[in-house]
Amino acid sequence: MRTFVHLVLFACAIAVAIGAFLPVAWGIAPGDVAVIDLRDGFPTGITVEQIENQAVTFYKSMMILLLGAAVLLLVAALVGSRAAGWLGVIVGIGTLAVFFWRLNERVGDYLRDNYDIVLTDRWGLYLAGGGLIIALLALLVPRERLTAA
């Protein structure tokens, strides 16, 4: 990979790791959402406040998936592995996409009625999502050509 791609992936890994600790929608942080909720969906009748106040252990939360994506991006930056970079981008974007899909299933009407306050000052989403999108664009940069001396 090109040198600037390594640097961009390193910065993106840091952004995704920091974004994993900050709220992504309303007051919901990735540490408040269990991986089981992503897989099966949120229980019927759950409110946003109940999602915010869930007591989820670290290794069973959505945060571990985002941190795993950050680690894969960091490995891609340090070693130059495009496969690790692509896997990190897929895991990270997939995690965020499934979270918002499951959230829309339960509180979609509230989401559409209050869209102006839902994404206001959500630095976790901005950092994690933006880092993943920029990493995706960096991975699309073609490889260096080897020149014969």
C-alpha cells in the first residue's frame, strides 16, 4: 500500500476506537447495546430510554465489534494488509447499519418525527462512521507499482 494509505488507515483506526465509546444516537452509546439485540432485534415495547439504561457487559456489547473493527484497521495500517482493512470496514459499517436497522424497527416513527435531534452532537457516530467511510475510500486507492531499476 502507499504510505499515505497507511497513515489514513491509522488515523481512521483511532477515530473508530474513540467513536466506540461515545453516543451514536440520542444517548445510546455502543456499550448500551447488546450483540444479541443486534442479532434478534430489540424487545417489543422497548423505549429509547430503556435502551440507554441497559446494563450490558463489555464483551457482549456492540462496542466490542467497533473496537474489533478499529483493531483490524490498525493491523491494516501497520502491516499493510488490505484484507484486514476490508474486514475491519465491513465489520464496522455492518455493525452500525444493523444497529440503525434494528433501532428503526422498534422506534422508527419516533426516529422520523424527531430526526433533527436524533443525530445532533453524536460524536460517536461521526467519528466511527466517518472513520469507516474514509478507510473505505483509502482502501480503494490502487497499489503501488513496482518499478524495475
